[in-house]
Amino acid sequence: MPRFFIDTFDSIVVIDDVGHELPDEAAVREVVRKTLADMLGAEHKGRPAAQYRAEVRDEAGKSILTASVLIVIDKAPERKAAEAAE
């Protein structure tokens, strides 16, 4: 079974030097989805925005795919205006 390496990037860069034995690209995509969902779930609550990225390499080091998630949490414009007026 081929081995795939999933490097992750947010405020911390994690280079995968162990890898995952997965049967095909569909399985890789599922692991990447779960990885990004887990990263999003562990989101730093005080940050108004965060971007999470995963890059997948095969055993030869060839780039297979890249996936990313961006989350932005912001106050409604009316609420910002009201706070600015105070």
C-alpha cells in the first residue's frame, strides 16, 4: 500500500515524516478532510481569523494535493459602528 505524507500549516508547521499507508487518493482526501476538521475544532478562540492548510506528498516527495480552510469570525457591521461610537 502506498505511503502518503500530510504536512500541516497554521500558526505551527508540522512536517509529516512518518506518513499514512492509504490505498488511494480518495482515502487521502478523507484523511485530509478529517485532519483539517480537527484543526478547525481546536481553533484558537481568541483569533478573529485563521487559515489551515494541508499539503500531501507521496513516497517520492511528489506533491499530490493541497487543501485549505479559512475561517473568519467578525462582529456585525452595526455592532462595530455602535462600539466605535462609544
